[in-house]
Amino acid sequence: MISVLRLNHRKRDKRITTHCALTARAFGAKEMTFTGENDPNIIESVERVVEKWGGNFKIKHAENWKKEIKNKKTKVHLTFYGERLKDKIKELKGKDIQVIIGGEKVPREIYDKADYNISIGSQPHSEVAALAIFLYEYSNYKIPEKFKNWKIKITPSEKSKKIKTRQ
Amino acid sequence: MISVLRLNHRKRDKRITTHCALTARAFGAKEMTFTGENDPNIIESVERVVEKWGGNFKIKHAENWKKEIKNKKTKVHLTFYGERLKDKIKELKGKDIQVIIGGEKVPREIYDKADYNISIGSQPHSEVAALAIFLYEYSNYKIPEKFKNWKIKITPSEKSKKIKTRQ
């Protein structure tokens, strides 16, 4: 089971943090906690997605990242300073993982507490992209297609919008 | 060569559009054009990254998406309504591609003009994640490591920050 810890959310990053949560859900993680500024709008908008599209993804805010570090899990901090994903992914597959993503100004302690510091490329890009690639590799390039208790569902289509809904 | 067309940028999505551009660059695309509202800050911040980190990624704004559709390229529109990536990626590899990503309210014409409408999962998540996964698949899971004319460069490391700089 994969949990995500998103550090140091700022209000201006509202959409990035929301995209992190939706990406976590869509690629098979079970929950995300974000620290930094609280923002009930993020929680509401992610919970609305879960309510409509199904599954049981959980999102919450926490004040203190130190209490959120899950020492029973393998802690994988995604950072462009870290070791190459391709060199470490085999060790990580199948493990019970907490993925940690910044936020700016990640405290030094995170690098030390993490079991792995992993880079998805060593160029600046996006925590959303990094999270997606990590989860995609972890899942052997499979993207979940089934979410329980959906009210809306899409069937892949060449040109049209095939939407099923139910109550 | 891969070009990205990001449709219908809104000011509130400043960071998402910036992340799209940085993700495009980091995963090997050569340029991104965004339509919708113009925002010189986005262009400046991406150009600052290129200046420091190297390569020759280009970003620009355009008023009218219709003039930006590259009919000589294979046009791949990423949408959660589209066909599964895994069913189409073999056909796409090696082609000269324009990747098109929303923005909200993608016009119907995009679905029709696109040679492929491709989904990276059929759940709501993020254009940043979709773009990253598409480029990662297209590149056979390789992430570019060399960018010419860098002034700053990172060497992957287990726990520390290994940064090289030059003028």
C-alpha cells in the first residue's frame, strides 16, 4: 500500500497539491497527507472526486510532518538530488511505501530519515510528474482501471466522450 | 522531435502551466506553446531554468490555437476520454509528435483534428502527470541526463546534494 506525504503546502500551490492528490489516487496510492498551510478547499475538491469517481482514497492535512513519517513503511523521498529511479526501482517494488514529496525547502532531516532519496531525472520539473512516474514504475506500468462505488466512469474511445453514470 | 501545445491557460493555473513546460523539457520535448491568457512570468521562469540548467527548450505564448496545430506532425491529444496509452504507444514511438494538453474546456475540434486521442488512465488527475507519462513511454522509460550549456548540474546521490556549477 502506498501513502503519500506532501510537505510544506502553500496557498499559491493549491492546484499543484490538488494535482498531486489526484495523481496519487489515479495511479494507485491509497492516501495523501499534506503539511504546511491548511486548505479545506483542497480536501473538499479531492473528496468530491472520490465521491463521484469511486475508490477509497483519503486525504488529510497535518500540522507537523514529524508525526506523519511512517517508520513501518519504506520511506521514499522524491528529490532531484537523489539516486536514479532506474537504479533503485527493483528494490522498491512490492514494498509498503511512503512517498514523500516537497514542497519547497524540504528540511535536511527528510533526506536523513528517508530510506531512499530518489530522483526522477536530475532536472527541475514537477512533484506531480515525479509522483506519477514513481507510481507508474512501481505498478509495472499499469494504471488502475477499476474504482469501487463509482457514480461516473469513462470508457476509452477514439473520438467521443463515453460516459456512464449511476446513482 | 516532440512539441507540446498547452491549451487555454488561465492565470490561476500559472504554476500548473509552468510545471507542464518544465516537465516537457525534463522528459525530452523541444518546445511548448501555450494559448489562453498570456503570462510573461511563465515564459521568464522557464527561460531562467533553460539558461541555468541548459538545453534549448523553447516556450512561447500564442493567441490562437488553430494556427498552432502542426499538421505535419502526428497530433496526440491527451484526454481522459481517449484510447488507452498502452494500446497505441507502439504506433506512436519514433513519430514526429505534437502533444496537445488542456486546459479546461477543450474545444470539440481538437478531438476531431487530433490523429490520436489518448488517455493516461480514465480518471481525473493532472495534465502534468499525463504529459510526463506520455513522454516517459515515448522515450522507452529513459529520462534525459545531458543538457548542453548547463551552468548548474546535479549528480545523483544517496543522501547529499551534489551540485556542480560553471559560468
